[in-house]
Amino acid sequence: MTDVSACFHCGDPCEADAIVFDEKNFCCNGCKIVFEIFSENDLSGYYDLQNFPGASPKEMEGKYDFLDNTAIAEKLLEFNDGGTQIITLYIPHIHCSSCIWVLENLNKLDRNIKASQVDFPKKTVRVTFNSEGISLKQLACLMGKIGYAPYISLDDFQTEKIKKDRSIIYKLGIAGFAFGNVMFLSFPEYFEVNEFWLDQYKTTFRWLMFAFSLPVFFYSASGYFIAAFKGLRANILNIDVPLALGILVLFVRSTVEIIFDIGSGFFDSLTGLVFFLLLGKYFQQKTYGFLSFERDYKSYFPIAVTRINKNGREEAVQVNEIKKADRLLIRNDELIPVDAILLKGKARIDYSFVTGEIEPVEKESGEKIFAGGKQVSGSIEVETLKPVSQSYLTQLWSNQVFDSNKENSFTSLTNTISKYFTISILSIAASATTYWLFVQPALAMNVFTAILIIACPCALAMSAPFALGNMLRIFGKLKFYVKNDQAIERLAKADTLIFDKTGTITANNKSLVTYEGITLNKAEKSLLKSTLRTSGHPLSRILYTHLNGCELVKLSDVEEVVGQGIQAKFNDQNIKIGSASFVNARNIQNNLQTAVHIRLNEEYKGSFLFQNEYREGLSELFKELAPEYQLAILSGDNNGEAANLKKILPLKTSVLFQQTPEEKLNYIRQLQQEGHRVVMVGDGLNDAGALKQSDVGIAISENVNVFSPACDAILEAGKFKELHNYIKVAKGTMTVIKMSIAISFLYNIVGLYFAVTGQLSPVVAAILMPLSSISVVIFTTLMTNILSRKLN
Amino acid sequence: MYNNSIPMSVIYLLLTISIVIAVFFFVVFILSVKSGQFDDTYTPSVRMLFDDELVKEKDQIQKTTSKNKEE
């Protein structure tokens, strides 16, 4: 083996002919150029912060041409006035502190860039630049040149930018502010010493407390009133009903008490209650800035493509404006946005985003190409058959399932309990009030309000948000990114699991490679490996990593025939690697499997066969799941793998082949109508409908930064075998919530004793309420952390 | 009467001062949320560390240039 040194820029191993520059090794010219740019511009600090922070720049000839189209640029810009433009660009490569540093020092590369600010969690950079000195296209290219190519998709092409919702922070801040101050002001009265000075000032103090609680009641708590109202209108007694009732009674009774100088009121409990509730709500919202659970094809499709107009000239055109019979130029590495017919060029189309299949498909001119594929070998020209919104793939999104919202149709555990809770509290309040009406009518109203105050299910309402919110964070650390708290609840209730095949249960990057033919000796292997090194074809890359431990040699006359193979010379030896026709291999038995053939000099040596490899632990996972769950596999492919699958999966697993995206969706809907709760595990755009229809859609992703269709959770591919453990923990979390609700009931019973007997004083309420909330928070956090020890 | 009014006004004065201070911080909080300080809570923590790096780098440059002069 040669000395493998890591590229100084990107950390990839550089072998044989590494480029040495400034006593540093670089794996490719691109990396070297980035290093040169940085060192010339006083930016070499980039390499001090982190080892191998960079990425090799990709070819971008023409990639950003559409940014010269002012109509498109205008939509992307945040601000554009008097030569100053501001744009926020999404840069997938942002991953370390070096990235932040270099992107915030862009002004050193071009003095027309005035300022740039990185938002690390979202992987965006906001650039302010002088458009007279540098155009938007030049800016994008400059960033591409240093390995930070911005990713601009059709999704960015929105007429309106969504405004950030910060209301929860405001509400929480206001409630916290009021809670603290009201606590101070109400403190003297807790002791009820009939002292002269206290009597003097208590009116002032009380009215100050009233003033502080006004914004809490009218603004911070407004969400609960709205939710309760909506619930009642839909005939649902959700948890917000008793909460809103409690808050309302607290406020009204307290106000009445201070007006008629009966007592000090419960303003401390009121503000505290709202503060704790909002804290739970805030905690429950775990957002992953860099992930999106709402993506459709738009965040994957390009914003514009190159159209060849009638005069044969190229122009950038917005994809929504592509019409039937338009001629489009698709460059290398560009996505085909429409169903089309290939006119010119050799098409090799990578449909991995659609189907999960990594092996590109070859097309001859005259053949039909479907939208969503990525051209991977040179430029092609195509003629549009259908506009973007009507293509085979995108019309899936016109299914009504994409308009419905899973969140609305699901009743959470808290709301289920809340129904019985509200009814029993109201009946307790009614009977206690009736009793007091006969015994001591003066106390009746007091008791009635006291019951509603003390029964306000603060701790109950906080159990689920804290348990689920904490679980969301734990899952997130373990590379299982769940969209919201409710998704965990739905996951715990599931009884059926459906899997997609390609890309979901098969690994994308790992293929099983077997060799058939005359055994190769060491020298031949190293020649083979050296030749493969020059090729960027996916199969070459797989084979290259497969042949480890071979020396690399310096070749001459390397030639790659796109879509066919590679040939190279070493001394007097001549090697040809590629398709059967390329190496003139006769009598090949196996046409179905993907193979790479090898010819050395004039002798046919044999072929490497590629097979999709199933994910590690697949068989074990299915065996574990089989006793508890109904399992099925839905595949868009032909049934070539049927026998193989049967071997490794439990008998009762149903396997369906040649399923269209629509059929997958309907299969799940059918199961749901039979009363099953379905989890769909998929990866590609063709699973988007099924993921949406299912109760919980889990997208498997090799790289969470790249792309995953709309779903409820994103699972990193490496954690696939842990899926069952995640579901188990989700179920455990529900048990924790039930226990925590039991604890909150205990507090309620203690409180009710005080209320029913007519002895509820503000001190008791002020102690019970925070105490119950805090103990619920501590309990759920501890228990969920203990639960998560099961996961590694 | 005199004995009573002095401590009373002190309490009102203290109340006013404390509420003014509290409201001041509250307004600062609202403004900070509005300016987007709570939108990205991670990047500033990293950015803060760069100031030192830049200073160090400048020192090095100065050193190298001074060395060159000596040579």
C-alpha cells in the first residue's frame, strides 16, 4: 500500500498522484485551488479551527446561469435597493466552525461583499453585497468555487416569505415577568399578620398585581381560550377546556376579591400557572433548523432550467413556465424537471431520489424520461411531454391526502383523559356547591370557584409536553429526528409496519460485490484499481473501495467512454473495464444482474457482479417485530428479489412488487380503514404519498442534510436496526406519562380537599400549583432519561 | 402625622423605582426577541471565539513581516 495521506483541504484519502503544494497533500486540483484562494486572501485561519474542513468544489459551468434572469433573482432576494442586495442562501456543506469563519469572512474574497452572517443550525448564510460590483450569479459561483455551493431549489421560489412566529417567546417572557413580580408583591400577605403597615399598603400591592396579570390573562393565556373555544365548537372536551376555565375563574374571582376587599386574590397562582404551562409548550417544540418535515418535490426540483429557443439559443427559464414541446438542455448533474423524450446525447439517469435505486438507468435517444431523475453523464437535450405539475411523479401531490392534516384527526392521551377529568370536576363542583348552599350559602360561591381553581389541570397538562419533549431531544441525539411530540404518541400506538424496498431496507452505498471468472493476481488487481480511480461512475467507486489493499500504479492513456467503460494502458498492458459490449465479452450468462466486465490485453478475465445489500440487522429487526406487528414490504421494482427476500424475512411478511406510488398510498389507506395504525418506512419521492397517508411516516436517510420527503420522522440509515428499540421507548414514554398523570391526580385530590371544605387560601394554592408542576417535570425528565438508557 | 408620611412616601418611591427597572428589562427583552436574538442560539457562541483567532493571525503576520525585514 502506498502512503495514504489525507487531503489537507477535505480529508479524503489522496493516493498515488497526490498533488503536493506548499508541503501539503491535496486529493484533487479543486481542493488545491480552494487552498490557494484561501492562502492568497489571508483566510488560512480556516484550517486552524478544524482539521479537513473543506469540500472539493464541483463543476458548476452554467449551474447558476438562471440567477442572471432578473425575474428569478428578484424573487430570491430579500432586499434590493440602490445597488445593495441581501440574500439568504442555503449551504448544505456548513458543518463546522471553520465553515462559519470562512463564510463570515467572505468580504476578504471580494470587497463588494459587505457582510455575511451564518445561521449554523439552519445552514444558511445571509449575504449583503454591492450588486454593482458583484452579481448574484458571481456570488453563487464564488461560493461554489470555495466548496460552499449554495443550494437553490424551486421551494425558494415563493411569493411570500414565511414570517417567523416568535409569539411563544413573547408569551413566555411576559408570563415569567409577571409571575416574578406578582410573587414579590403577594409575599407579605402570605403570613397574614395584621400589621399596621401591611394594612396601609395592601390595596396598592393588590392593584399592582392586578395590573401585572392583565397582559398574562389577555395575551399569554389567549392560546388556551382559543383552543378551548375551538374544542367546544367541535364538541370535544380537550385539555384546554378545564385549563381555560381555571384561568378564567382565577382571574374573575381574584378581581372580585380585590374590588370588594375580601382577600388578596390568586394572581400569583394565575401568573404562575400560565408561566408553567407555556414553559411546557415551549419545551415541547423541538425544532431541527436544518431539517424540514414538510418537503415536497419543490425543495428538490431546480428553480430554472436551460431552454433552447427556436433560434437555437440558450435561455434560463423558470421551471413552472416550461410548456409542452419545449426543448431543454440538461447539463451534467442537473435534474430533469419534466417528463420528456430524449432527443440528443447519451442519458444516464440517476433516479435515486425517486426510487432509492442508486444504479443509474441508461436511455437512448427517442426514449421517455421521467421527471425527478438526475442526468449523470454529460449534457443531453430533451423535449418536454408534460409540464412540471402534470408529470408522473409530481401529480402524486395532487392527491387529497396532501391537504389533510394528521395532527387534527388524532386524539392524544391527554385529551382523552381530559374528557373524563372535566366531567368529574364539574360534577364535584356542582355537588359541593349544592351542599354548601344548604349548609352555609355564603360559602357556596367560594367553594365553587375554589374547586375550579384547584382542579385546573396544570400538572396533568404538563406531563405529556415534558415527557415527549424530552424524548424528542433524546431521539434527536440518537439520529432519529421526530417532527413533533404527537408523532411519538402515534408511533407508540402503531400495530402495522410497512417498508419500502429499494433504499429503505437495502443500503444505498453498500453493494455486495462478487467476482466470477479467472482469478486476478496482485499486479492485475492493482492495475484494475488504478484504472477505476480515474472514474467517477458509481459502480467504479464501489468496486474501487471493494479492492482495498492494492498498490496504485501510474497509468497512461486513460480514456473513459461515457456510459460504456474505461480503458487504460500501463507499460505494455492494456486494460478495458465496462459493459459486456465494451469489452467484447461473448456468451455472458447473466443479463439480469448488474455487472462490470474486465478484459486484460486480449484476454477476457471475468466480471464483478453487484447485488443490492440489505441493511445490517434487517433480518433480526423483522424477527423481533414479527410477533407484535403486522409487516409488509411494498416495492416499486420487479419481483426479481422475491426469493431472496423470502429467505431472510419472517414468513408472515407480505411482499408486494411493482407498486406505483398511488398503489402504495391506497394499500395503507385500506389497512387504516380496517382499523390498523400504520407506520410507513420509506425513502424516496415515490413513497411521499404513503408516508403522508400513514399514521407515522418515517423517512430513512443516508445523509439527513440532503433530502427526504415530507414525513413525521427522519431516521438516519445507520440506525435502521434500532427501529424496534425506538418504538419500544416510545411506548415506554406513554407509560411514563400515565404515571405522571397519576401523580398530578394525587395533588388534585389534596387540593380538592381544601377546596370542598371551603378552606382554600391563596397560600395553599400558591404552594400546591408550582409544587405539582415541578414534581411532574422532575419525574418525567428522570423517567424518560432512564428509559433512554436502553438505547445506545 | 409627620412620622407616618415619611416612610410611606419611601415605599411608594421604592415601588416606582423597582417597577421602572423591571419594566426597563422587560422592554429590553422584547426588543431582543424582536431583533432575532432568539432565532439562532448556536452560531453566536462559535462566532465569539473567532475574535481571538483573528488577533492571533494578525500577530503572526506581523511577526513574519518583521522577520523578513531583518533578513
